Amino acid sequence: MLAYLARRLVQSVLILFGVSVITFALLYILPADPAQQIAGRSANAATLASVREQLGLDRPFHEQYWRYITHLAEGDLGRSYLQKTEVSTLIASRLPASLQLMVGAIFCELFLGLSLGVLAALRRGRVTDRLLMLLSFTVISAPQFVVGILLLYVFAVKLGWFPIGGYGTFSHLVLPSLTLGLLGAGWYARMMRSSMLDVLHQDYIRTARAKGVARAGVVLRHALPNALLPIIAMIGIDIGLFMSGIVVVESVFGWPGIGQLAWQAIQRVDIPIIMGVTLVSAVAIVLGNLLADLIAPLIDPRIKVR
Amino acid sequence: MTFTPLRADDPRAGSPLSRTPGAMRMLLRRPLAVAGMIVIAFLALVAAAAPLIAPYGPAEQLFEGLTIEGAPLPPNSQFLLGTDLLGRDLLSRLIYGARTSLVIGIVANGIAVSIGAFVGIVAGFFRGFLATVLMRFTDLMMAFPALLLAIVLAALFRPSLWIVALVIALVNWVQVARVIYTETRSLTEREFIAAERAIGAGRTRILVHHILPHIVPTIIVWGTLGISTTVLLEATLSFVGIGVRPPTPSWGNMIFENQSYFISAPWLVFFPGVCILALALAFNLVGDALREVLDPTQKGRY
């Protein structure tokens, strides 16, 4: 197990290194000129040249990358071109909002997905099951920005139950979390249903029934915990979905998280911020996958580590 | 010539390819899959016949399409689905938008599945150093937040319709590659492949006659399911303003153009949203049914 952990950690670091090289290269060949953004449109060639020199943008690719990565090793993500603030400070100030949103989304997907999945499994083949599965597919096929705008229209504008946008209290959190979590809820409902159906056909369930355990007891105490095992391992993988989702959801709801930070930085060609957010997201995704792989054998001893 | 009966577990007895016609019949017995196919056929027809059925041109700004104050019109008898901020007929734009979505969906996913299948088969069949490099690269791609990567790529190349399709393909091939890699790998470890090797079959023969036919169902399934992902990604990119550029109508950029007015003119977001949902859902329903029909053992999250 320890050797496996060590190997996975080394792999993860290599993957992150690769992500940093590719992102840096993509941003390096970006046709938009950051110097132009900083100095303004009316800047003359001499000003542009001095800005480039100041930022080291006139250096060849490998020198620029080397400087970036050596600073990164010391935990320095560089400075925003336009806001003149440390990127790490900017990300740290936005991260709590995004984390809040993700926790809310995880709660939504687990609560809705798991309960509806169990319900569908228990009603297998009946109308309830069919409708729930169609619903889950509908949710999976709905673009998040449309879901967000519609939720906003119905529950904030028409019904006035929630604020139209903004950040701070619990009621601000409800609609954005729901929007971010619904996609995952659709997946979880489908997975939970099939996992539950697998378990319900096992011998130990028949044994439990045979010895006279009530149906509710069988479902709650014998089937559910076992059906949950393969699902729990998936939560780590959701982080990838979230990292894409927050860009859209935060923009629809005006949520001040790292998704908005990244989106604004992309529009202003603020390369250090784009780099920083991409790396932070990649770290989160890699950690999530690592966690998923590590948890799986712990909760289910039948899964062997390779 | 001696007669050797085929055993039931001989791959030739029921190769996945020979199951395909039967699969079609099984598909037609599933109401949801049939509904999905009808929606796809309908939208394809609408896209193909766009100039014939659209009441107005997609970029035509109509004087009577705005109120005296210059506000868009809600659905009425002249403009069945209302008009947008520039006084253009929403229905006509939706009809032309179907072209954009279908073309990008099919082209982008076609490229993604081709890249994914190629990488997966090469890595899974030939193994060795090449396989390690390719699969490490897909691991790396998996660690990118997909949407951020697409946004950076789209910003990199000034997007035209084809560039958007290419960007989406460059983001979406990874999952296909992993699925097909796993499948190819497990196939090469099966006994009938070892038997083929033992009787002296060459690599090309094994690949073409024994590996590829087993991979085809997976490719068909992903070729269908993936279109839904592609359509959604195109819509999302267009929604953040870096996908298909206006005035070319795409369902995503129509919402992008009109989103700030959704409180006073909700139909401008609602109808394009329903179109995106319908197309993505249709491909998901058909793809899922295909998956169950072609490979009953596969389960879960793709």
C-alpha cells in the first residue's frame, strides 16, 4: 500500500509538471499581447518593449518557464499583470467562495442523486423508475447555464424565494449549489440505481429477508451500505466536473469565486492568473482522483491495489 | 476440407459486428430510444431544409420586430417564438442554429472519437513504451479542467465554426481513448487472441479481424453519446462568448446575446435552452439504449 501510495504521488507530481508545461506553452503562443493590455492601446513601441522587458516577456520560452517554475517551487505564483497583486493572494481570497459552492453542490448531488437512485431501484420497471431515469437523463443533458438562468428566473425573479445574485448568506448559496450539483445528481441517481440493483440480487439480501428482517431494515441496513461503496469512490472524480462547472455557474450568479477570477483573467489576458487558476484546478483534480483510488480499496477490500 | 463446428464462445459465432442488425431491431422496441431518434431526425430535417422553412432570414433585422420603445416582442401570431433584441425572428434563428449545433456536434465528436479510438487501440494493442507515453499523456489531459482548456484554446485561435469543432475535439477525445484502451487491452489478453497468435496469425490480421470488430460497438456508442457532450460544450463556449461568433446563429450564442434581458424577455433564453436540451437528451437516450443493446455487460458512468 505504501509503495503504491508513493508511486501514485510521484505520478501525480509528474502530471502536474506536464500540465504546467502545456499551459505555459499555450499561453506563450497566445496571439494576444499582454504588454498591450498593460500599457494600453495608445502605447508606443518603446513603452511596449519596456513593459515586455520588465515582465521578462522578451526572453525565450525555456527561460520564462524556468523562472516561473523555480518561483513556483517556493510557492510563488507570480503577480497579476493588471491588478498588481500576488496571484496566490487573489486565489486565496476567492477560494472560500468556490469551496462553499462545491460543498453545497456535493450535498445536492448526494442528497438528490442517492435518494432518487434508491427509490428508482426499489420501484424497478414501474412508472416511477422510468420517470426518474428520464428525469436524470434530462438533468444530465441540460446545459448548466440554462439551468442556472431558469432557476434564477423561476425562484428568484418570479417567486422571490431567493436573492437574484450575490454572495454571503445561506439563501444566496441555494440556487448556485443546485445548479452546479444537478448534473452530478443525475449521474449519481443512475449509478445508485444500478449499484442498488446489483446488491439487491446478492445472496446475503435473500438471507436477511429469509430470516425475517423487515423490508425497510433490509434496504437501510443491509443493501444501502453495500450499494454506497462504489459510489463514494466517485466523489473525488466529481472535482473535475466542478472545476469546469464553476466558470459557468459563477458567471451566471455573479459568485465571487475562482471561476469568475479565471474568466475575467482570460478576457484581460492576465496570464499569471490563468496559469495560477489552471494549476490550482489541476492540483484539485489530481488530488480528487488520487483520493478516489485510495478510498476504493479501503472501503471495499475486494478491490486490490495494482 | 474437414468441417469444424463453431463453439458458442468462438468469437466468430457471435461477433459484435454480426449482432448489429439485430441490435437495430432491439433499439426500435425501446420507446425512449425511438423518441430520441425521432427528435434527431426532426432536427436534422429542420437543419437541412432551413432556407425553405424559416419564415425570415436568420440575420434579418425587422422593423416590425421591435416595439416602439425598441424592446423585443414576445411570441405572437407573426413571430411564433417572438423576436430578439435586434428585432430578428427567434424561430428563424433557432432553425438556422440547428445547423450550427448539428454540424459542430457531429464533426467535433467524429474527430474526438477518431483520435480517441486511434490512441486507445494503438496504446492497448502495441503496449510497450509507446503505450506508456500515450496513456500518461491522456492522464495529463484528464487533469486539465476541460472548460478552462477549451476557453484558452478557443482564445488562442480566433474561432470559426471549424475551429470551435476542433477545440471541442481536442478536449473530448481523452475519455474515448481511455475506454477503448481498456477494452483493447483486455481483448489482447483473451484466449482467442492467444490462439490466433499460436496458429501464426500476424499482428495486422489479429488487429483487423479480431480486435477492431470488437471495438466497433464501443465506437458506435461513443459516436452517439459523445455528440451530446459536444453539443453542450459548444453551447457553453458560445454562451461565454468565445464559441461560434454572432451573427452566425448558434443556440448557445443566442442565449449569450440575450441573457442580460432574461427577466423582461425570458423566451429569448427559454426556447434556445429547450433546443439544446432536446438535442443533447435525444443523443443521450439513443446512445444509452445502443450501449445496453450492443454491450449488456457495460455499466455505470461510461
